Amino acid sequence: MDTLRLYSYELGLQCVIHNRSIWSSIAPDWRPYSGSSPHLDHGHVELLWWAANGGLTVDLLNQVMGGGTPPPPPPPPMPVLRLGSQGDAVRRLQETLNRWYPSLPPLVVDGDFGPRTDARVRYFQQRAGLVADGIVGPATWRALGF
């Protein structure tokens, strides 16, 4: 499992759970995991957006697990967004936040970074251990899985 963690960026891994331990891309090292399944006989991985949508292939996984050095992934550059931003990137942000919090009232996916989107971003940032400033920059995009 440590090989997966060490090559997490190249593989697009957001989280690895194994043997009562968890590692995530927003934390520096393994820490205790106390979820309902200790993952003693298997591992659990969560993928970043680009990896889950075809970026992680069997060939790439075999190359990494076989000790080769994979090429760096081509994650799309994401713009910095804040209150007042508009466009497709805001729509993508709103869709992603709706998927992260299906139990909360859904954001209207209109491409307008208004007060409701700002509040949801700050809520996400606080829960992710980030500075809750409402600015969606590289750290927030990464925590969202991009």
C-alpha cells in the first residue's frame, strides 16, 4: 500500500485506507483509521477527478506497481474562483460541491459564484482543514479531487 501512497500524485489517488490506517492527499502521512471497516484484508482507494474519468489506466497502474516511473498526469489547470466569478469552471465547482454534499440543499448549477456557492465553498474548506476564505485556489481544487 505504501507504493500507492508514494505514487499517489502520478496515479491520481486522493485517499488510501488499509490495515486500520488512512492516508489522504491533504495530510502528510498515515494516521489511524477508525471507520466501520478496518480494511485488514483489502485496501480502499479514492481517485481524483481526472483519474476516475479515464486517466488511471491498467497500464499506468501496472507500470507503477512494477517499479517503473510513470509519466506525470495531465490534470487540467483550474482557475482561481471567488465570489463574483462566472462561467463553466463555476458550474463544475457547483456540480462537484453538490456531489460532495448530497444531503444538503443542492446549489443551483448556473455558473454564478454567488453567496450560496460562497457559503458552500467555505463549509467545504472548513471541513477539509483548509483556510475557509471562500477562494477556490489550488489547495481547494486539490481537496475537491481535481
